Amino acid sequence: MRIGELSRETGVAIPTIKYYVREGLLPAGRLTSPNQASYDDGHVRRLRLIRGLIDVGGLSVSSVRDVLAAVDSPEEAVHDVLGVAQGAITPRTAAAPEGMERARQTVAELVRRRGWRVEPDHPSYEKLAVALATLRGIAHGEFEEVMDDYAEACERVAAADLAWAERNAEVDGLVERVVVGTVLGDAVLSAMRRLAHVEASARTFGEAGERGASEAEVKGAGGR
Amino acid sequence: MRIGELSRETGVAIPTIKYYVREGLLPAGRLTSPNQASYDDGHVRRLRLIRGLIDVGGLSVSSVRDVLAAVDSPEEAVHDVLGVAQGAITPRTAAAPEGMERARQTVAELVRRRGWRVEPDHPSYEKLAVALATLRGIAHGEFEEVMDDYAEACERVAAADLAWAERNAEVDGLVERVVVGTVLGDAVLSAMRRLAHVEASARTFGEAGERGASEAEVKGAGGR
């Protein structure tokens, strides 16, 4: 297909498609004449992957490039590629708050308690410590009381993620699945957690909410 | 304290503090002379909250303003304020992918199956549909197979979140806790899920990973 059809098929504007080709995110089309290129279903699929990572996953163009490079390296050992992909899709945190020593200790204890085989130099290890130190800094340190509830929930989700990824035996597709599942899975988890909050909140505070609230204000409160 | 001490105490630069005051995120200091203001512990706490929401939660300045407005309205019914706060901290999604009708149907079925009392106009309802439609668009539609694992994990986390928030009986503090817990809780969940992935991946693919990998490449793989 020509670039115009690729654009219609995916909803991505032509200049944006050209930008992704220049940035190395999308392979160039096959030249059919000096100034005309042809694209195929692989381009459609790759474009949808790129848009999903950017629009829903919130990744930057350069993070997408790292992730796709990992996806495109099926010759590496699977666990290897997963490591690279996991690193690339772990958002960087800007500032290191106070209390990082203590927070790293808390993470180390959690990791030991859960029996997770993960090294302290994994990017998410530090990211978790930053989140905990920040929580403590704004006087919500007792958040650590619920850490094991979070950990059990994450173990359940991770097991489901791996089983889901494994259903595709081919290594190439497997890595893509893990990457997509990790990035878009975060978006799914975040949205579902808020819906579950509404239900939990309705159960706990429902009567107080109904007393003073108009329908329009209480988005999704929906006490029946 | 003076602004210089407030800056040292929180690690936030003086021009940034002034910017937050101008933007209405931080109350102005108490004037002690025509060009000198005095700040207190409330300012320290609020600044840490602002930085946590921005740096760890990834919120924009305008989202932080909405969230703080909800936090600062203790006169409203609790369930009300929670609704506003939940809406404000739900990230907007840029594009609506194809297949939204079907994805909304899938979300409706999930909500019914779980017995969640939540209306279709809740922002996270649509956000979940966008994530699912995107997953389907890049040929990973079978993700819906694991939705109930995700939902159970989210119910567990939401129950822990509410119990944690409830330990502070005062309404003002309660809303702040829910907001902080929601935003920073996402960061905690995202990081923990990746750590749990490492363990689940080591268990599933560990041997293949160890075969071809150098220590440095496999960040956090840590096969023992």
C-alpha cells in the first residue's frame, strides 16, 4: 500500500509517519519508483505498536526506540532481552528525595521477605525506593503497612502476565508481548485500580457521599 | 522561616517556590516586612506534596492545582471530594483508537461481573477501554483473558488503600491521603510489578537467560 493508505489505516498523519521513519522507529517502505514507496501489514502493526506505547503507555519517542530495538533482537537470549526491555520502559525519576537510605533498606527487606531474585541495581528497585521516600517525606510513611498487599497483588499480576506472554511460543513475538503487556498493563492497572477505588469508597463512605452530592459532581460514585 | 531556609529544607529552588505561589499551588508566606515573607511547616509539607505529585506521580502543574483544590475542600462530603480528586488525577489519553465500541462493552461486562458500582462516565472507565482497544489493535487482544486476574489484584489493592486512608479519621487528612496514595501508589505498583516480573521471568526463563548472558547485561535478572 502507499503511504496515504497506511495513514488512513492507522489514523497516523503522513508527516508523523515520515518522522518515525527518520527517527528509526519504523522501517522505510520498499521503493517502487524513485519517489514512491510501498508499505505492508508489518508497517501497520508496527505503527499501532508505536502509537500504543506513546499514547497509552506515555513513553517518549526515544524510549520507544529503545524498546523497539529490544523487540527487534530475537537472537539474544530471552531473559536478556527482557532485561533490556524492562530497563528501557522503566520511567526515570527526576529528583532523589531525602531518606533514600532508609527507603532502600525497606525495599531490600521487602524483596528478601517475598523471595524475589532481583538485584539492587534494577531500575525499578530504585524507583520503588524513591516513591517510598517521597511518601515518607510528606508524612504518609505508614504506607509501608500495606506494602505486602501491593506485593501480593503484583505477584498475581506478574504470574498472569508471564502466562499470557508464554502463550506465544515464538521468541520474537514473546518479547513484543512482554513489552506491550508491561507498558499497556500499567495503564490497565491504573484505570482498574481507580474503578475498584470507587466501589471500595462507595462501600465505606457511600452514605456520607449521597447526603450532600449532586449526580453530576460525583463522577462514577454511582451509589445504587 | 525565610524563603531561603524553605528552599534548603525541601530542596526546591527559590524561583520554583515563587512560581508555585504565583500559580496558586502554594499559599503565599506571611509578610513580615514590605519585601520579606515568613514560611512555616505547613509550607514545607505542601511543597513536598507538590514535588511528590510532579516528580514521582508524573502530574502536570495544572493537574496538581486541581488535586490540591480538592484536598483543600474539607467542607464537601467525603465521597464528593474523592470523586473530584479521582477525576483530576486520572491522566487524559490523547487518541481514541479503533474498536472503542467493543472495548467499552468489555469494560461494561467486567464491571458487571465484579459487581463494581461505577458509572460509564467515570474517566477511568473510558481510559480502560482505550487501553484495551489499543491492545487489541496491535493484535494482543487475548489480553482480556487475564483481566480478572488484574481485577482481583486491583480489588485487593483498593481495599488496602481504603483501610490505609481510613486510619486517619480527620476528613482533611483523609482526602490528602487518598490523593497521595492514588498518585504515588501507581508509581509503587508500577515499580513492584516490574520487580515481580523479574522473579516470574527468572522462574520461567531463568535457564535460557543464564546461558547467553553476561552479568552486566541482565540487569536484575540475578539468577542464584
